[in-house]
Amino acid sequence: MAIRLGFLAVGPLVWGQGEFTGYLEPAVNLNYSLGKGFSQNVSAGHRMYYSRNGAAELQGRQVDLALFTSVAFLGNQSVGLGIQYRFRKPFEPDRTNEIRLTQQYNRTFRPRVIRIGHRLRSEQRIFPDQTVHRFRYRLAFDGPLQGERTDVGEWYWVGTLEQLLSVSRSQSTEWDVRAGAELGYLAADGVRTELGTEYRREDFTHTGGHELFFTMTLVLSL
């Protein structure tokens, strides 16, 4: 329901603008502990077009493989490092692949039932001909749809708002904004599924485009 309402609210705005692109993004995440506060996440995702240049289509765009390592401290904070490889050239020969390095600080609060999270990230997007430095801040909220916690067989919700700043020597500064909503289901201990939508306004201070994602994620925790 939340996903549908999010689409109804954002859809007319996006479709009414030029430069609209729609994506589907299925993904799998695997989380596991390394002991003493250390943990790792391995993820694989495939991004596909469902709308581009004013026409509906279903066409692959890229495959992402990522590894992220984090360490928790003080109960509600963590820092982490990540590396990601993006395979784009096999799908669009005129584009290049990408290596991405990530540094992250995360802090969460739970004043009541709802958990609030602040995430700061810096990234280096490394292409064959340039490196783009990106700085991100995300505010996130999540909570159960019933009761005070999410038990097996129950649903939960997630809402996010993020701003991004990208800078490089070869292009002008770019500001992006993203807003997302997800519904999650705890199928079993360590097994979750999440369905969501995310609206992205690219380079909103200039003539950037509008993007609407529909995401489907399987999350496994060992």
C-alpha cells in the first residue's frame, strides 16, 4: 500500500516532466558477522530500464557487485569501507565500467518504536577517464507495521530522504535528491524481502532528469 501511494504521489510529477527514465532493480544482499563488532555485506544487483526516451522497454543497463565492511561502536554507531564494481559496458558498449570506493559513518536512534538513522558517505567513482567525488547524507526512518517490533511473519516499513553532491575536474558540480519508500516482510529468522520505490531528481539545480525506481531485494543474514 505504501509503495502504491508513493507511486501515485510521485508518478504524475515525474511523467509530466521531460527526461524521465524508469528502472527496475532486483538485488540480493547477504549480511554476516565477523565477530567483535565487525560485519560484512555482499550484494549483487541488476538494473534494467522499463521506460526510456518516452517509450516503454525492458532492457538491461548494468550489474553491480559490492563488498562492504563495517565496525559498530557505542551501541548505535558504525563506520565502514566498501568497494563496488559496476559492469555497464556489456549492456551499453558506448559506456564504461566503474569502480566505486565508499567510506561511511552511520548513527541510529530509537526514541520510541520508530528508528531514525543518519548516514554520511563519501565516494570515489573511478572511471577510465576521470574520478568523480561524491558526498551523501541520508535520513532514514523505519518501524514495524504492528506492535513494537517486527516478528517473523510481520511487515515493516522504511522511508528515506537523501541528498548527494558530485564534483570532478571535468564536469560542473551536481546536486541530486532522492526519496524512497519500502515495505519489508520478515519471512524467517535471517530472511527478509523488501519491495520499494525511489524517486531521483538528478542535477536539480540545472537541467537534470527524473528517475523512478522499483526495487525488489532479498536480504539474508547469517
